[in-house]
Amino acid sequence: MVVASLITPLLLHAAQPVSFKADLAPILLNQCQSCHGPKKSKGGYRVDTFERAMEVGFDELHYRMVTDEEDEIMPPDADPLPAEQIALFMRWQKEGETFDGVDPRASLAEIIPGLKHPDPPSQYSRAIPVTAVAFAHGDQSILTSGYHEMLVWAAKDGQLQRRISGLPERIHSIDIHPDGKQLAVAGGSPGRSGEVRVIDLSDGSLVQLLHKSDDLCLSAKFNHAGTRLATCGTDGSVRVFDSETWQEVVTFTNHSNWVNDLAWSADGNRIVTGSKDSTAKVFDLTTNTRISTYTGHDGGIYSVIFDETGEHVLSACSKGKVLYWRTESGQAVKELANQSESIYRIAALGSAEHFIFSGAMPSVEMIDLQSGKKGKEFTSTCNNLSLAVSNDSRRILTGDSKGGLRLVDIESGELLTRFTAAP
Amino acid sequence: MRSRIKPVKQSVVSHYILMSLIAFLCLSAQLVLGESAQHEEADLPITPIQVGSPERIEVSPSEFTFSGPRDHLQLVVTGHYANGEIADLTRAATLNFSSQGIAEAGERSAIKPLANGETNVTVSVGDCTTSMSLQVTNQKSKEPVSFYYEALPALSKAGCAAGGCHGAPHGKGEFRLSLWGFDPVSDQHTIINEEFGRRVNLIEPEKSLLLAKPRNDVAHEGGLRLRDSDIEHEVLVNWIRSGCHVEKKPPRCTGILLTPGKDLALKRPHHTQQFRVVAMFDDGSCKDITHLASYESSDEKICRVSRHGLAVGMGRGEAAVIVRYLEYIQSTIVSFVEDVPDLTWETETPANYVDELIYAKLEKFKYLPSGLSGDSEFFRRIHLDLTGLLPTPVEVSDFLDSSIPDKRSKLIDKLLETEEFTLFWTQKWGDVLKLSARQMGHGGVVKFHRWIRDSVASNQPYDEFAKEILLATGSNLIKPTSNFYRSGSDTSDIMESTAQLFLGTRIGCAKCHNHPYEPWTQDSYYGLSAFFNRIETRKTGRKGEIVVWMNDEGDVRHPATDEIVEPWVPGSYQLDLDPELDRRKAFVEWLTGKENPFFAKVEVNRIWAQLMGRGIVEPFDDLRDTNPAANQPLLDALTADFVEHDFNRKHIIRTIVNSRTYQASSKTNQWNKNDYRYFSRYYPRRLTAEQLVDALSDLTGIRENFASVPPGIRATQLPAPDLKIHDREKIGDIEFLKVFGMPERQTVCECERGDDSSLGQALELFNGKTLHGMLSDQNNRFHLAHKEKQTADAILSDLYLRAFSREPNDKEKKIAVDYFNSAKDKGRALEDIVWVAINRDEFLFQY
């Protein structure tokens, strides 16, 4: 339990003062924020920032934790807070009610100090879904999402080469910086926390921790020049960071539900985002404004990509459609695919004309942009959650919900390597 | 004491809000009931079992085979006593095994297997013993947790799949399970695959969101629903650990069996009963699933059932113990009786079989019936129930002074023949037949209303009444009952209305999934629809006219399979269906036949509820096994009487209101003050909105006039609530009626008539426009009387006779007259006195 793992070490050193950000913020976040937060604020009260949490005054906060009145005790539908947790609040008050964060208006998720991730199990009792894959080291290696780690496999035979730990429980996106030295990992622990971690690929060391959230981060992508990193996630926000200083350049909160994916235009001036709210939005980063919204999907959008010129976007959704529309206006051009199952990923196949997509269907499909017709089809297993195209555009890689990896040659359709991505 | 202002909503509702409210109430009332959390035994008032000296004990089952490592067995130990009583001694039993290491006893006389082999189990309670034999097999089996038969029921038992939570049509928090697990295929996808598998953690199963949320370890709006010590938690953890394995071709579960399966009675100090539940499969196997079933009671005031299947008595009475597993639902009725030592059982002499049957039940539960009501109360009450109106002072005085021996029954006979009776009881039918201008147009309402009025006035037999409505064909201007088919928007609506009105069943739930409380399945729903789907309605050129006719083809297709569904009626009767014939005829013939188990019963229950304020089955259009009648023999007797008298409604009304039960006082005695169900007294209830308006009119002498009806028509006689948009300045204030719960007539549900109290009502009675208008009108009764120089005494006497059907007593006289005499503005003083009278419960309620 998140709270326990933070509380216990501190309880052992009772001499240390209670830290609001490390000790109390997690309690408020886990026990209170679902009903007293930005989405739902019962009684008009919110705890999601220090300033808001303290608006009612410490006495009222404490009263609610300890009262005997059945209709006033908080939390209302569960056991009262454990005595140790209430004691922490009391001690904090005695010690002066100091706020040891930087910004009293920052969200609790942001101020809770970066969690140290537990070590991954040496062996997996079960293969887990492969939610992110990438090619690295000149297409010699395959990177896959693991459990609190990223795994590095040899592309030619599927041998495990390396394990990079210290990462979130689930990884939903792996993106390598154009210079090949750093990579950005987006993920988290479902329902509990989320983050984007930038690490050094050579030794797995932490470069920067960004976009801390109370639930998963779903995508993090560098622009083609490598000067910016854009992130998005379940909190509905899209953030752009300078990849030298790691300062936040802009944040967009236009979406009303999770933002599942984003993509950069080739010139780095635009990003397109796809959301569970069934819309895709295009943002112009020279003006920091939204320039269009596409509303043609009737299901959550899982994946988005610009075409080569950046004048159009291809978006894929939970209702099995790939739709092609104009960047500037959000106007529909045509429907490129209509499957009966959800599509989770769409990727460009090097040339301007071909794209591939995968999802809940047992195949990877190719789209020919010119004709709008379906091209080749590569048989696969069911439920491909992740997809990557090699840098030389000759091979495709899929990861499925049972931990299976398949590396396929595009030209011949031959299955080159197949293995289960679990140590 | 910390103050807390809780905002109270006004009960004036807009059309949209009302619709969603009605939909919620009618379709979800049962669903909401079902989601009360399973009771922990620590929270229930269980006193230690008093074993006493049983003659012998019995254990069920007498033999059992464990066929897997996760099997459970719940024993039920029953003690038999010399005086014929029985008691559940399960929790007081000690178990001893003849061979060690084969099985072990846990708490509550539940047994778990340990290793393959055989053993005898000696069961002892006090000096009595008995034994049963156990076989344990297959303990080394690696068979993973069953998704269908262990994991899904665990989710239901934990309450996750309840209608008010994730089993709701759109789920909660974007997590949607099928209601009570009726769709395992969809649930499988939702739990395992949805959103990239975030809900389950295959490597650290306890961390899965699926479990962490109900444990409240992660913010969960639904609160704490699962503890890691619960069996559901253990099952789900093991299931996730197996990789969320879903078996390919499991045997099909064909039903469940309860032990005890027959209705039983428990007498204090015995007030608990352990249940055992077995599931049967189509491969011939069976499993003890006591630990995985979900338990509820039909009445939490009388009985609560723990999560371990222990029924605990809370009060005197009977309740259905309802057990649910997968789509199966079974119930057993348990009665809780008690000796009450200081009670001498004495009742009025029964006037008819109603009293005999009521008193028999009351005696069982020791609810001593209250004595007879006084003449004042009875006179006022019977007028309100039969005519909807308060009696006049002259009528009151005549009755009180009369010394004719059977004056009450003569009064009843007289009132049953009045025009007021006809119009008031016509309005009751108008409510549930949805007579409203919005549905049927002004002309339709007037004509349909007139038809019903004639039917009531002539005391048309109920079966003919139903036939004429259901078989209506032709223009609604010529055949008024055709308007019935305008009251629904489509076949489903008509069928659901018909089912609720005439079969007393809320089958609507089964449109989209199996009914949560009944064996109605989707097949039943669409099968019943097949009788109605050939009904066509068309508008004609004439204004307000529609024509109803029967198509001779057209079939209902099951939405899931797209196959044609054959017409079906409850009880699976095979009906002879001539394809040429109007299918409705077949349905109506079945419906109104003397053997039909629903038709007559629903109507007598409805009449009972309209007179007594509460049905023998309540709600009275919700007959089902899991909602037992308060007095089944009475319901059966009334039904038989009704049928025998050719569905004569006045006969039933007459029988009921002549009984001592109806005529009982509404005052409680020390023995029956907790009875709210068995009719040990007359239960007071507030006057309905229409009765209230008319009562105020009669009291003050200021008549309300309503649009589009002849002057002199009272609120209790209005054909419909919406005949014309009312001009609030000029005519009767419909808003007042709505505030007090007048139904909009959007559905056939009796629940539309609101009987809750609300801030709006309180305000109306304080100084609302209607009331204020009546009180201050200088031409009202009191102002006129005062102008004519009548004495305060006389005015007061008139007031009390009108309002309460009695004279004021000395204290009341003194207070009022003193107040009047000392007031400067006599007119205002009178208004105050009248205002006080109106705000008394004695005026607002009938009792």
C-alpha cells in the first residue's frame, strides 16, 4: 500500500517532524480526494492542493476524522482512518502546521516526493500484457515494457540482454530521443500514480521525473529535433517540456477524459492528441493554442499520427475505425478502415503512402493512403496492444496481451522472431 | 451539537426530472434494494443459542463428497424438541472426525477438506449426537479457480455487480459489469482486457485495482466493500493468480437448492437459522456454494441475513430469506414468533372471514389488534375512503346520534351507491390507466373517463372491464377504451403497462436482462410482447382521433438471437393460437380465466391497498415470491371470494369495510405499536392531494374550480390532471395538487403518487397561496358566519364537525373562544383558529 510504504520508515524515526508532502498528502490523496477533488467536490470541499485542503481549518479536518456522529465521520463509507494516521495529523499541528512543499497550489500528486519503485521480481509468475515496444540500437534490440522495468531483447533471437529497473509498475509508452542516448517512459500504477521518466539508455539512470499524476501517464514523445518532450495521460492534460532544461513550456487541459496518445508533426510545430473523450485535437506550439478538434469518432481514440506533410491526421479508435482528416480544420476526408474490433495503435511505414495498425483483431493491417484500400495483412495473435516499426522500415514488432512478441518482415510477411517477453 | 443545514428539495418537479425519477423508482427500486451490503455477523443482534434439552438432533446433509481442494461444506444442524418445536443448533454444534487429517471443521460448522480419504463426523449438541459421513477426493487437483462459478459469483456477493453500482446500465466510474453477472462473456472482457488490462495485476494479484478499490486502499467512491478476510477476496485473488483463467466449456448450472427449503417458524429464544445452498449442474454434479451465494431479506425490520447465510430475527413477523447465485434466485419464508407473557389475547368478534384470517395471523405474532374505532373516526374515515370527501356537520350529527344497531353497514351500503363514490373510484382507475390529455387528447380523456365512470357506476364485473379495455379496436372517439392503446408509446410500453396493471408484475426489468428478483428472463419479456406487437394505431384525418386495429402478421424477434419468439404467458401455459385470430383474445381469455393465478389476486390486493393504505402484498403491483404477502391465506380467500362472485368489485369493497379489521381504531396498544404490516390497526395516512383540496374547500366554503370540467366537479373527481393549462390567477391551483403528490400519469405505477412529506408541502400549509386565499376570502364560511353575528361557539362547533367529524371538547372550546374574545380583529382571529385546525394532523390525516 502506497501510504504504508511511505509512512513506516518515518514512523521509525519519530524524532523527525511530520512532512506534509510526504506523510499527509498521500493520505488525503488516497482516502479523500475521490470525493473531495477536482472531479467531485462534496460539500464544496476539495483536498487536492494544500491551500484547498486547509481552507476549512485544521480543527474541522481533525473533527471529521474522529467524530462519533455517524453522518459526519469521514471517510463516510469505510472504516475511520487508522489511529496512526490521525496521530500524524495531530503531531503535524503541534509542530506548527508547516507546509514543506514549494507551491501550496500544486496538486497533491505533484508534491508527493518521487516514489522509489520496488525491484521487479527476478522471474515473472505470469506473462503480463506487453503495453509498449520499441526498437533500439540500430534495430538490433527490442525494448518491451515489463513489471517495474524495461526489458532489452536481442532482435534476432529474442534473448534477454538487459533489464532496466527503477521504473513504474506499468509502462504504456517508450520513446527514444533522436540522439539515441535518452528515452522517455510513460506509465504508472493504475488508479494510484503516474509519471513520465526520462532515463539514460546506457545505464538506466534517472535524468528527469515529469508529469506526476494520480493515475497513469499514457504517452511521452520527443519531437523529431529532440528539443521537446510532449506527455499526456489519464488526468486529461497534455504537457510540453523543454528537453534541455526540463521546464514546462505549456500545458493543455482541453480534453475531458484520458488523453491516450499524441504525435508530433515533422516540423515540430504541431502536436495532435487522441482522447477517450472521442475527440482528437491539434495544438499549435508556436502560438500555444488549439487549432482544431476532430469529432468524427464515436468511440475513444487510442492512437493518432500525422501524415508526412502534416496536413492530415490519421486517428484510430475503440470502434475499429481509422479516420483521415484535415489538420487545420478538423474536417473529415475519408474513412480508411472499419473493423469490428478496437484498434489500439497506428504507425507509419516509412513511405508516405503506407500505414499499419493493430488492435483487438488477430492481424496487423496495412493501409494504402492513396487508394484508401486495405493492403497486406499480417496474421498475428489476438489483442495486440503495442506496435513498432523498425527504423529501416523493414520490420514490424507487435506485443500482445499475453506477453507475446512477434517480429515480422514486411516484404515477405515472414515471422522472424517470436518469444514471450517475460523473464 | 454542530448544526448542519441540509438543503431540502422542493417537490415541484419538471417533466424531465419526474420521468427519470419514475424510471428510477419503478425500474430500480428492486435493484437498489438488492445492493445493501452483506451483513457482517458482528453487526447483527445474535444472542447465544440456548440449546435447552432437545429430544434429538438432525444434520443435513447426511453424507457428502468433496471433489476439489476449494470445496466447502456447510452443515445445518436442527434440534427437535418434545413440544414439537424445532431450532437451528448449527452454531452450537461440536464436530469430531473419526479419521484425522481428512477434513477439518471451521467456524459455524463449516467443513473444509484436507486430504483424500474418508471420515465419519460426529455432530454433538449437549447430550444429543448424530453423525454424517464424508468422502474427500481430488485434493491434488490443479484446477484453477472457476471464472463462471467462483469468480463471478464472488463479484456479485461483494455487491460489485449490483444495480446501484457497477451493474447499472452504464456502470460506475466507467467500469461496467453485467447485472448480477448475467453476461459472463462481457464481464470477462471488461475485467481482463479492457483498457490494456489495468484492472488486474497478474504478478501481484492483491494489488489489482479490481480488489484495491473495494478494499478502499485506492480511492473508491463506492467506499469499503471488501475486506481481505472475506471469502470473495480470497477467490478473486486466486483467480487472478491463475492468470485470470476462463474455462472453455464449463458444465451449465441448472439451479440452486436451499436447506431449509420449506417455510419454517422459529420461536424465541430461537431466532437464528443457518442456511445451506447447493448448486446443481447439467453434468449431474453439485457443489455446496453457501459461501459464494448472496443473501438478502425481503424485510430488514423483521429479518437480516448475514454474509454466511445465517438468518437472524429482528422482530416479530415473517420475511423471505432470498438467496441468489448467478441468475438463480430462491427464497424460504421464515416466521419469527415470541411468547409474550403478560398478554391476554382478546379481540373483537370477527365480522367475516377477513377478521378471522387477520386475527389468526396477529395471534401468531402476538400483535394484539386495537379495538374498534369510535363513530367519529369511522364516519370520517369511511367517507374519505369511499367518496373522497368529508361529511357535512348535519350528516355527522345524525350519525353520531343514531342508535340503529347496524348503522355502520347501512352507511356503507348507502355510500356505495352515491355519485361521489363512482367519480372518486373512477379517478383511481384514471391514475393507473394513465388518463391524461397529453397522452390521449382532450376528447380521448373525456370519453375514456366517461366509459370508466359508467363501468364503476354499474359495478361492471372486473373481467369484463379488463376485456373491454384490452380488446379495444376501432376509433377512440367511438370506442373509448381504444384510448388505452394511446397511453403507451410502443409495444413494450403497452405490454409492460398491462403486465403491471393486470398481472401485478414489474416485468420491465426483463427487457434488457433477466429480472433481478424473478424468474422472468428476456425470453419471457419478448414472449409476452408477442401478444401485443400486432396492435397498430393510426391517426385519422379527424382531430384527436386514432384508430386501433390488429395486424394479422408480424412477429417479435429476440434482440440477442434475432429468432422469432412465440407468444408466452407466465406459468408456461400452452395456448391454442389460431393464426387468424386476434392474439389478444387468447391472452385475455387466459388472463381473465378463473384459474389465472394473477388477475383476481392483483385486483383484490389493489382494492385492499386503496382502503387500508397498504396492500397485503406491498407494493401492490409487485407480486413475486421474493416479496411475500403479509397474510397469504387472507389474500387467497379474498381472491376466491372475488372469483366466486363473478369479479364483483363492490362486493369485495363491502366485505373489507364491514370487517372489524378495517373499522379498527388507529391507536396503538403496547403490543402492536411495532406492527406496520399485519393490519392490527388502521394505519393512518395523509389525505391525498385531491382529498386535501376538497377538504379545504368544504371547510372554508370556497370552492376550487378546475378548467374544462363542469363547475361543481371536485378535485377527487377530476378526469385528468392536465385538461387545460390552468390560469393560476383565475382557477383552481394545480400546483398545490402537485406539491401534495398528485400523479402526472406518465406510468401505470402507483408509486407515481407521492406520499412523502416535503418542504413545499409545509410551506403551502403555512401560508401558501391557495390556503391564504381561502382563509382571507371575505366570502368564506367563517367570515360570512361572523357577519351574520353567529357566536364563536357555533362557528367553532361547525368547524370541528366539518374538519374532524366531532364537536370540540371543553379545553379546545375554551382556548379558541378566549382567543376570539380577546382579539381586536375578530375576522383575523377566526382565520387563525381555522388555520390551526387545518395544520393539525387530525385534519391532514385519515385515521
